[in-house]
Amino acid sequence: MNGGEWTLSEYVGAIDQGTTSTRFMIFDRAGRIKAAAQKEHKQIYPQPGWVEHDAVEILDNTRRVIGDAVARAGIEPTDLAAVGITNQRETTVLWDRRSGKPLYNALVWQDTRVASAVAAYAEEGGADRFRAKTGLPLASYFSALKLQWLLNAVPGARSLAEAGVALFGNIDAWLAWNLTGGVRGGLHLTDVTNASRTQLMNLATLDWDPELLRSFDIPRPVLPRIVSSSEVYGAISGGTLDGVPLAGMIGDQQAALVGQACFDAGEAKNTYGTGCFLLMNTGPKPVASTAGLITTVAYRFAGEPARFALEGSVAIAGALVQWLRDNLCLIEHSADVERLAREVEDNGDVYFVPAFSGLYAPHWRPDARGVIAGLTRFANRGHVARAALEATAYQPRDVLEAMSRDSGITLDELRVDGGMVVNDFLMQFQADILGIDAVRPRVIETTALGAAYAAGLAVRYWSDREVLKANWDSGRRWRPGMARERRAHLYASWQKAIKRSLDWTCATPAGPTVK
């Protein structure tokens, strides 16, 4: 199939591999969900600050949810024009191309074991020493130092990498390699959005940068080939989708930007998932941030220049609700947090800073740790639940303030998506604390939809972006109703709570050699 032909297939599929679960979703031409299946995977915490996933479990779950969704849809694989992948970014996998087995668990984007290495690199050239090339500050968030840790800590890993036997990738590359054949000729590639999150790709060339590879001591043969976010890479080999084109790969937050049809410069979306990620499309040229944001690739469709974005990444959003449920047993189900928060009239002057992995954008403070501030004997579980939801809204306000300074653009509405946007309390408070409308689309699963759009464009299932814009439709709008003075008071108190979370810990040790 070439790019000029129309496909007659009825649907497009999307693998949505997230931090806590994997889904497969099937969409029609209007962007409506035909069927879906989802399965959670284990969160592994070997020691404080370390967060790992079992990459084989993720692959097995991916294959399972594909089969389940196709069965629920009652369709044949030939009914799928193409499949796209979207994934948790920065999560780092290193595997043996001969056996297909990972050399160690995947190091999750939240993992902070390389904090001491971050500090050491910053001492040599400052936290922004690589920002001009990569758009990224030095942080434990990105893949390069995670990969460096694996190469140094896992016995034999570096020699295998230098020989091209060990392969690196974020989760997109791991899934693509396995789905296109694995040990029998699987394709080792990553898309430009995921590559931009490694701190090894040069934003000017959109290729691996030799100087960065030397600085991080990463051997070139371990790296995948960088491709567009939307093009036919090859056919899926084996399993339920045997023969279906794999035609889209895009990091989860960039996928949500595409799913929200934010194709014009100045359009922005915020996704509320495990973390919270606000992206603004800045057009064909990268915008350097001076306010603590990330400059990243938004997407690149085959035959077109790349589009760039400013991003504010927040580590803990929905994960805070899970923490209230699993660690404090404050609620039985995540959905219960809204009911509990509504039991109190206000936050009781309680503020919750969820700096469990330090503070990400725009602060970039790995020394921060979570705090609950303002507690008195008056405070109860309702105040804590409310403070947790309010924290999820304060953090995007921090990011949006920085985004306005960098871009000179003031938004009049924010498109919102992700699992937490079904929480009416949170969305109303978000509109109130921002002072602008929060708009939820009709289809809130925009991450999977963006991956489907990328794949569908590649095979001409959708003709162009104008069709995707026409698919977008508002499902619910929240308008701000809070007095300006009240908004200013709450946000000032949040800023005080942020200060209380700082300087809590020194850099985390890099850890021992893995056996």
C-alpha cells in the first residue's frame, strides 16, 4: 500500500502502553471507540526512589489485550487498516536481540536512582548543559542516564551493547521490535518524539548526536533507528494482528496532543493520568524555554517537517489518588476520592505537595519530597482528599504560568483529557484556579486516539489533519466561577507549601551493581 491509496478497511487499532496498564483500542473513521481491552501490570519498588516494570509482562499483556479487544469488536484482523503504538515515555528497556529477553527490568520514567549522576553532570556544566541541543534539563526523568546505569550496573551489558547484541529502547521500541518479528528479524526503531525524550537526540538534526553519545558514554550500536511518528514501518508478524501494518509510533503525551487535534501553534492540552502533562504546539521551530519547561518534538508525519512543543511534566497526579487508596487506605476505590473531597466545604487550609519523585516542571528540584502542610486538629480525611485533588490542579497552573512567559501566549481555554477528567470536582477547580475554561472532548481517550490518527494518516484511512480537526467535538466545558481574590489567596498558599517541600533530601545513591 502506498501513501496515495485509500484503504477500505473499517477500523484502526491503537496500543496504549501506559505507566500502570496496557490497552488496545479500536476506532472508526469518526474517532469513536468500537472496542477496548485493558490490563494492569505490576509496579516494582526495589528500594526507595527505584521504580521498575517487567517488560515481558508488558509485552504479554499487550498481546492479550489485542486479542480481547478484537474479539469484543467481533471483527477480523483484515478489518484493521493499521495499528499505532503510544507509550509511557523515558521508561528504559535493554534487551538481548538473540534471546529476546530483557537484561534487567525496565527503569520507569519516575525512577530516581540516577540522581547522583545528574548532580555530577550538573557540577561539570550546569543543569542546562545539554539543553541547547536537546531542549531538556539534566534530570533523572530522561532515558540517557537510565541507559548508562544499565550498561554499567548489569554485568556484560556494555560489551553486548558495543557489539550491537544488546538493544535499547523506550517501550515503543520494545513493543515494535517484538511485534514485527523479535528474534526473527524484528525492526529496531523509535519515533522522533520518543527519541527526543532520551537526551541523546539533537533537535536540530533529529538524529542521535555523537557529542551527546560521548558525554553519556552510550555506544551507537545499542540505539534504534529514528523514524517519523506516522509512516508504514512494516507488518506485524504473528499473533492476532498478523499482517496488519504497524504505521504509527508516538509518545503518550504527544499522542494526546494529536488526539486533541492541537495542530496549530498556540493550541494546548493537559492530560491527567499517572502524572500530569501540559503541551503547547509551537509550530515548526523549537522554542527554547527560560522558565523551566521542556522543548520537545510534538510529532512528525512522513514527508513533513517536525512540529515542536513546549511541555510541562508533572510526576504525580492520578498516582496521588492511588497512593491515598493503596498506601493510606483512605479510600477503597479511586473514584471515591471525589465523594470524600466533597464532604468538606473547603480545604481547611491544607495543602498537599506530591513530590514523591522530586518536583518536575517548572521547578526541577530532585531534592523535594512530598509534604502535607497546614494541618491542625480541625483537619480530617476529607480535607486531605480535597488537598490531593487541588494539588492536581495547582501543578498545571505552575506550568501554564511558565508557558505564558516562554511563549508570550495566554490561553483562553485548556483542552483536558485522561482518566481524571471524569472527576467533576477536579475539573471545576482546575477552571477556577486557572481562571479559564477547561474543555473535555467527546472522546477522552485521546492518547490512544492520537496513536490511531498517526497510523491512519500513514495508510490514508484519514486523508489529512482537517478531517481529524472535524472529528474533535467538545463533550463538557467547565467555566471559572471563583472570585479573583480567593484564587490569588489559594495559589499563594500553594506556593508556600512548595517551598516547604524543598531541600528535603540529598541526591539518591546510584546503587550497587546488579547481579
